Amino acid sequence: MTAPSRPFLLQLMQAALVAADPAVQIPRNLPGKPKGRTIVVGAGKASANMAQAFEKCWNAPVEGLVVTRYDHAAPCKNIEIVEAAHPVPDAAGQKAATRILEIVQNAGPDDLVVCMISGGGSALLALPAPGISLEDKQTINKALLRSGATIAEMNCVRKHLSSIKGGRLAAACAPAKMITYLVSDVPGDAPTIIASGPTVGDPTSQAQARAILARYKIPCSEAVNNILNDRAYETVKPDDTCFDGHQVVMLARPQDSLEAAAKIARDHGITPVILGDAIEGESRDVAIMHAGIARQVARHGQPAAKPCVLLSGGETTVTVTGKGGRGGRNSEFLLSLMIQLRDDPGFAALAIDTDGIDGSEDNAGAIIEPGSWRRSIKTGLDPHDFLTRHDSYSLFEKTGDLVVTGPTLTNVNDFRAILIE
């Protein structure tokens, strides 16, 4: 091989993670100082990291509160960091969201509200609409996660059942000045979808939210149905005056990570091919598509000659059938890919979630090399059986192929790399 596959793939991963670090970009995108207070609020897996970076370079008093996932905190001196549950919201997230809303409602026209928003913020800002219980939201959230719904569909429902998402946080901030820093974890980088768009206008409707729940046959309580049919509780629309003068800054995108990895590949004399930064679909099916492209490279030199690395991002889904095992969308992608490519000596691959947590396990994803298939068979493991049971974590744990990074304090969704030599 031109480069040992495992160290090379891990180097690509590290470049992708560095490119996604919002702490690098915040000092380059600071707003002007306000006459009044500077208030930092936010939510997401990267929000504590973002708050810490802002506090370090902001040469003025600052206060506020951000909520992040458990074990994703970054220490700040004056900005309070609260941890809560993800992907299913909990009482800690609800309490934090209530406090955030109270903080910004006290902001005046001379104050500046700085919103740190990243992936995961939708579950972490758990403030149900009037009449809806946290248990209602937890039940619907769990059902959506198991249904195979896209992130855009899930967030459409979430924002219509919330008192803070879908532009409502921005409405609460008025008349204060506002800037929102974003780290994108969604295909297409739409600010309205990232963390369910708490500070941007929402173009979706209650009717769309109702249609999504019907499409995936998700039952709703009477309270949920009442909110989704109450026109007075529609989300805040893009033409609302609360967004006047609001600045939105995109700090990190999936494409940035793919381009950083591509540069490393070129430095190694390996041609990078970026397949897309917004690939969606069932993880196992997306793997079949990637395997087909990898074979086309190996056999016909298209769309690039060997040595080549296929790079892609986006957010795949896993529709759980039966009880389900242990594993996230990236390890399931990689298990399906391994089955497709079998023990071909010319392929190696890595797939991770850039937040460092694939699904609800402790790994970021996994890695396969030439020989991974044969090694699993020799140890008595049946990859097909593990895939059928959505138990990819257990297989890769037994073969020693899990990738464990710990929380990365950023989140630009999936990162996949397939090396063909």
C-alpha cells in the first residue's frame, strides 16, 4: 500500500476534526462591542467549546448560559455551562432552556445577545410548548429516532412542539442586538434546521409537522395534536421584525472537514474524490452505493485512478427493526461496507460521527482494513447476523476496530473515507 491504511485514515479523521473546531474561527468573526451587556446563550454539542473560545477573546465583561451534552463541557469563567441529555431530552435540558429564555427576555436595546448553536441543540433545548409534557416530547423523540426520519423532518416536528425553537429564542431576545454562531451538522447547512433553528425564521408549517408524524405512523397525545392545530402557536416566520439586523455566522461545515482531509490525501500522493457533504439515506444502503463506487475505481479507474480515497459527509439514518442491538449509523455503515467488499486486499475505510459519539455508544465510529472480514469470520462472528440485529458496535468491539475519540466538542456530522489502492 502507498500508505499504511489505518494511520492514514486516522490522519484524515484528525484533519477533518481540526477543520470543524469552532474555536479556530470565532476570534476571526467577532462582533462590535455593545453599549450594554454581552450575553452568551446557546445549545449543542459544540456550544461549550464555542462559549469558551468567545470568552477567551472577548476583551469585555460577558455573562450567560449554554447547555451542552453530558461530558461535553468546556470550562468558562463567567458563562455558566449546563449539561443535559442527548438525543432524548431530559429535565436538565428543560430547566436550562427555561433559564436561557428568562435571561434573554431581560435584554435591552443596548445589549448584545451572542447565540452559540450547534448540532444536538434541538434535544438539549427541551422546552415543550404549553400543555405538552416533557414525557410527550421524549416519546415522540424516541419514535422519530427509530423511524428513519431525516434530521430535517425530525427538527420540523421538534420546533413545532417547542417554546424556544423555530425562531422563538430570537423573538424573546428582541429588542437586543443579536449574532448567532453556527456549527452545521445538517445536510445543506440550512440555519433553519441546525438545532431546530431557535434564532432564525422558520419556513416550515404545522401542517408539515402533522404530515411527518402521520407518514411515520407516530401516535400523538391530545395535547400534541392541539398544539399542532393551533394557528396561534405557529413558529416565527423569516419576515418577522425580530430578525432585523440579526447577524448569522457559519463557523464550520461538513464541507470544510472534507476539504481538509482531501488536502492531507493529496500530500500523500493519493487522489481525493469528494462524493458529497450532504449524503442521506439508510446507512446500510448508503454503504452499498459507496462500495459500488469503490469497485469502479478499482476496476476501471473511474471517477479517479488508484490510489484514491473517497470522502463523504452528511447524515445517514438507521431504521431499527426488532429490539435492536448496540451501534450507531457510522458503525452500521461500515459493517455493511465490509460485507460488500468482503476481504478484498485493496480496500480500507473509516466512518465516524464528528462529535465523537456514534449513536448512544462510547465510540466515534469504526475502521476496517484488508483482512477485517476474514478476521471476524475466523473468530466465529457472522457479520450478516450482526447487521440484521443492528449490532455493529458489538462486532467491531470484538474485532478491535472501534474508533474511540471521546467527545470532540464539535459536530459537523458524519465523516467517511474509503481508501482504494
